[in-house]
Amino acid sequence: MTNDNSILIEECCRHYSIETSFVRTLNDQGLIELSYINESYFIHNDQLSLLEKYMHLHYDLDINMEGIEAISHLLEKIEKLQAELRLLKG
């Protein structure tokens, strides 16, 4: 662990029993953000809920990376529309 509430990717993957390549692919696709410090990848604690969401989509529902990207994009649009609707109602 680092001082800024980040977890080493290998530790995180061991905890969740997932592959590090999956987490790195999520990072490469811009779905989560990893930090690269001293030749190691770290994930910040505030990214763990996103990782868990994508992990369940992939491992439990067998959704591929392209599907995860599409779902993520649609969920972001829904959240923006809901926020806009709340603003207009307010």
C-alpha cells in the first residue's frame, strides 16, 4: 500500500481473485484510473467501486470488454440526464 490510499494491483487482484490483465485493460480503455509508481501499478480506493462493478459484469455476467465499455457509456449518459432533470425540477 501507499500513503495516499492506493492499493497495489497485485494485492487487489489476489483479494478479488481476478487477473491483473483485466484491471490493466480497464485502465487502457479509460474505465478506471491506475497510478504507475516505482514500476508498479496502484489503484486508488475511490476506484474500487468501479472495479467491482466492471468485475461483476465481466466475471458474473460474462460480458466482454466492448460490452462493458458500452454499458459504462450508457450509464454515464443516464446519470447526466438524471442530474439535468433534477436541476430542471429544482
